[in-house]
Amino acid sequence: MNLPDCLPESLRGPTTTITRIATGLSGAGVYKIDAGGETFALKISVEQEPLDAWRRKVEIQERAAAAGVAPRVVHADAERRAVVSAFVADRSFIALVVDPRTRADAVVRLGDTLRRLHDVPIPDGAQPRDPRAQLAQIAGELTGFARPAFVDEAIARVLAEPPARDRAPVLSHNDVNPTNLVFDGERIVLLDWDFAAPNDPLYDLAAASLFLRFDGATCARLVAAHDGAPEAPLPEAFGAQRRLIGVLCGTLFLHLARISGHAGAATVDAPPSLADVHAQMRTRALTVATPDGKWAMGLALVREGTAA
């Protein structure tokens, strides 16, 4: 595909530069566009994505952008499944979370951001997300792949739990991990809307708490900020969602490790914790771009989920 063809005419020219940023789990390619002194992001979905699904995804991002929680959509090319959005320079939301001086404010900001997303009307025809069905499907694809027993035990436990449906479905992002949270100095913006769909609002809150390794008190503060209510004990459904997310995402990373060439292992002396993996990623001793990195992240997420 000729990448400049994915841009609006106003952004094409001899001085325009296109730099690949990443490839998402969905297979989409993401690029940084510098044109006319401005910066944009270009995302090209896989060609096989159904047009109706792609259009609904663009509509969801546009609605979220109008609510101030997603980058503004500048251009959408249905034929090429390409979307050009405003580029949001990250001033590090993670830095706000880990700094004791700004942590409490960061948690409240995050809860408020997710509430504003969840207040966005669900588009007509949007299909609810079923993470449990996705977990069952991915687990089935691990057949023949060696992994520690605690992984299968965690999958069985989560699938045996009754679905948590304490709250009405809302428009959810469904992938609130640190790589999709950016802070522009004034607001938190969510990136990558590939998995956005109706879901229980606790799913986004539990996902954020899992990946950011929030303790119980911080989780309660996050939920209270989202609900605009005084802090209260966490509902049981929150823990169930957190377990589901940890095991689902961990199983997905193990599946990705397998298809990228990792041999797997039936025993592991000391499964890494999520804190261990994050520490190794900060020093670049580990990257999830490699089979070993995907394997370590998968084990760590399953372990984190079972601790919920």
C-alpha cells in the first residue's frame, strides 16, 4: 500500500514524513505523520476487517473524541481502512501515577476520564464484548502448547465463575493498559479503539487497576472518582472482572508467544510478577516484541489475575 494515499490531500507533499510507530495486537499498522509543522497519527487496519465493523470503530472514536477522551479524527478512508487522528504528545501519565505527590490526583483524573467515556451513547448496532467467550476461544488455541499448570487452573477458575453483571453496559474502551493512556498536560486521552464496545463499566476500571498494579484502597478511590460518590468497599464484581482481565490478557500473550516461536514450558521455577516484568521493561532487559517477552508478560498477567 502507498502510505501517502491514505492521507488527505492537505497532508501530502514533498516535506511530509511518515514514520512507523508500531504494529498493534490486531495487526494494524500505526504511523507518525509530520506535515506542515503539525503531527498526526495514521492507523491502517488489516484489509480483512469488515467494513461495517471498521466504520463503527471510527464512529466510536469520533464520539469519544467529542467527549474529550480520544484523539480527534482528522480523516477516514474506508477503502484503505485508514484513519488519521491528531497526534497527542504524552507527558507521561505513568509519571503522575508513580509520583506520591501527584498519585491521588492522577487516580481521580483517570476515574473521571473513564466516567466521561462511559457517558458516551452507545452507537446503534454496536455488539457487546464477551471477554469470557474470548478467553475460552484463546485457551482452546493453546492445545499442545506447554505451559505451567497454574495457567490452566486460573483459566478454569475464571470460566467457572458466574458472569458479573452488576451494572448496565456502557461504551467501554476494553483495553485500558498503560500504553493506551497518554497525558497531554491537561487531560488523559485513550488511544487504540480497536476493542471498544458495550461492556460492564467495571471492566475498564478493573483493567486500569490491574495494569497499574493498584492496591485495594487505590482501586476504591478510582471507582469512587468514576461514580462521583464517596469511597466505599469494592463490589465483588470488581475483583471478578480483575481476575478475568488478568487471565484473559495473560492467556492472549501466551498465545502470541506461541505463534511467534516460543517453545513453552510445563514448569517454571519462579513465575515473574507483573512488577518484575515492568522493571525489566524499564531497563530494556525485556521487551514484549520478542517471544520471551510475550511469554514472561503472559505468565505475569495470569499470576496477577489470580491474586485479585
